[in-house]
Amino acid sequence: MTGTVKQQRQQRYGAGGPLRRVQIGNALSAFGSGFTMPYMFVYVDQVRGLGSLAAGMVFTLFALAALAVLPFTGRGIDRYGPRPVLLAGAALAAVGAFSFGQATTTPTLLVASFLFGAGVTTCQPALATMIVRSSAKAGRARAFALQFTLVNLGMGIGALVGGQIVDVADPASLTRLFTIEALTFLGLAAVTGTARIPAAAAEESGPVRRDAPTGLRALVRDKAMLRLCLLAGLIFFTCYGQFESGVAAFATDTVGTAPSTLGVAIGANALTIVVLQMFVVRITERRRRTTAMAAAGVVWLAAWAMALVAGLIRTEAAAATAAIVAIYALFGVGESLLAPTLGPIVADLAPSRLLGTYNAGYALVKQIAVAVGPAVGVLLVGSGTWPLYLAAMAACTLLIVALSVRLRGHLTPAQDNVRVLTVAQQPVRELQTAA
């Protein structure tokens, strides 16, 4: 009986051992990122004394590394599998992080930043592919939601611990920070890179034609995937691209929120996600994925409305502070709705032979949006046109709702998580009703 239950559970949720190791690896890398990401600007600008221009170049090159490696990453995953690609990405990230902590000049920091960014972005689609292959369709939303929860929890704990180690007056403290992050990526390679990930499933539509498009050509021809990428780009631009830049600048420069209070607001965001995520998964499992995405847009619209309130009552310090914290909490609610939807849709749209390419394409869109978002947000807020900034973000959020609803017509019922009543189930339902 126990064996039967175990088999049923594996059929529903997937291979437990490999999936657990993937999730542990996710948490490890997130802890390392949280450990150093908040302090990279300070490290370059103040600790090494290279100025804000050099710090900006470091972040730009970190983001541009994704454009250089992701097209090859997807092809490598499809040809060789996700494990070798993950090991290569983890090694690159470890070398980049360690070198970043040792670098003292702008050129060496830029080289280290490129290696660091290339490694981190290489790991992302490899990990996503591992989650898909290690989980059954029925449990895939839970797997992606748990990944998102662990990433936020890991980054939050990492930032908290890292903050206790950082000392701007002591460069060695930052060097230790980046060395520890390098070790977390080696831990990712040891824990997840050695897991036995199930092979790609056979194509449901039968044998693949020799002239069938491959790589990015296949992705570009997939209209549903292109629409999803457009929607995802807007989502990451409007939320994740503003989270630590535009909204933070608005809170500190316009509303006058103290940096310490901003830390509390970011903590409220992480706490909201950790508390709500698995509860939200239970709700979204019974509803269309496009409905969940549209609902996230509605929640974020409320967040931008709260930002307008904070701007209008900024002379009332306590009320304005509460509004800023509420913005970040509402962002967390929307993120919880998206976590079990975006990743599974990409997985369902992708042919099994091109899963790596689709995940890499999705990651590329994400990186571009997250790179462009801060530039636009900080520019609008910094120029003093904060009402225009809030209006633009609210318009983008309304567009997210509209595009989510329109995407519905381009997805199959299975891709949109529509529960279709089968012929075999209908008589049972009729008998239950009659009883």
C-alpha cells in the first residue's frame, strides 16, 4: 500500500529526490546573491573608491552578459542536457564572484562582473529545465512556486547575514562576502549539478520532421510564446525592474522615506511571499493561469494607487511610511500569483526537444526588462516628474491585465490550466447529481 501511494505521489508531483536537490541548489544560489547584490554598488563606489560611474558600468556589464550567453545556453541545454550547462554556469559564477572580491581596478572589476553575470544567467534556464524534467505536469506549479519562495527566503536571509558582515571601512569584509558567494555556487554545483535528472520526454506529437525549425527560429515562429514573452517583458519591466530602483527612488527622494524603513518594506515583500505563496498555489491550481496573471496586474494597480497616496500625503510621515510598506507588500501578493503560472506556461509551450531554448529565451526577455526598467524608473523619478512615473507604471499594469486576457485565446486548455471534463467523468458527475 505504501509503495502504491509513493508511486501515485511521484506520478503527480515528479521525482522527489532530484527535485529536492534542485530546490536546495536554488536556495543556496539565492542566499549567495542576497549576500552580495545589495552591496555591489557600495563595494565599487566607496570601498574601492572607483566612483558611481564605474559602479554603473559594472551593473550594465553584469546585465549585458546575459545577451552574450543565453542564446548559446539554450542550445547547450537542448543538445547536452541541463546538468553540464549548470556546472559550467556555476563554475563561471564562482570564478566571477571570487574575482570580483579580489579586483581593485575598473578593468578587472568589469571582467569579473561579466564572468559573474554570465555564470548567474547561465544557471537560470538550466535550473528551470531541471525543475520541469523532475516534476510531473500536475505538480509543476507547486514546484515553481516553491522555487520562488525559496529564492526570496534565501535572498532575504543572505542580505540579513551579509549586512552583519559588511564594513565599508574594512575592504576585507567585502572580500570575504564575495568569497562566500563563490562557495555557494560551488555548493550549487555539488548539490544540484550531480543530481540524476530524468531525460527529456518524447514528443507527444510523434517523430520530429528533419526540416522542423530548431533553436531560436522555432521560438520566433511560436506566436503564443512570442505573446507570452511580450507579456513577461512588460511584467518584469513594471514590477521587478522598479522594485529596487524606481520605487526605491520614489520612496526616498519624493516621499522622504528613511533607508532603514525601505529595508523594512523590502522585508515585508519577502514575508508576504513566504507566507502567501503555497496558499496562493492552492487557489491558482483550480483556475486559469491567464486569470492569475491578470489578477496580479490588478493587485499591482492597487500598489501604484497606494504610491500615489504616499506621494500626496508625504508630509504626514507615519501615514506615508505605512503606504510605502503597503506598496511592497502588494507587489509580493502579485508576485505570488505569477510564480506558479509563468514558468509552467513556458514549459507547456515548449516542445520537449527545445525546452532549454524556450527557457533561455524567457530568461533573456526577463534580463532585458530588468535592465531597462531601472533606467526608465530612476530617470522619471530623478527628473522630478513622479506623477508621470506613477501614471506610466499604472498604464503598463493595465496593459498587463489586457494582454493576459488576450493571451487566453492563444493557449490550449491544458496550457491555460483549464479543467476539461472528460467523457468518462460525465456519467459519474450525473450519478452524483442524481443522488
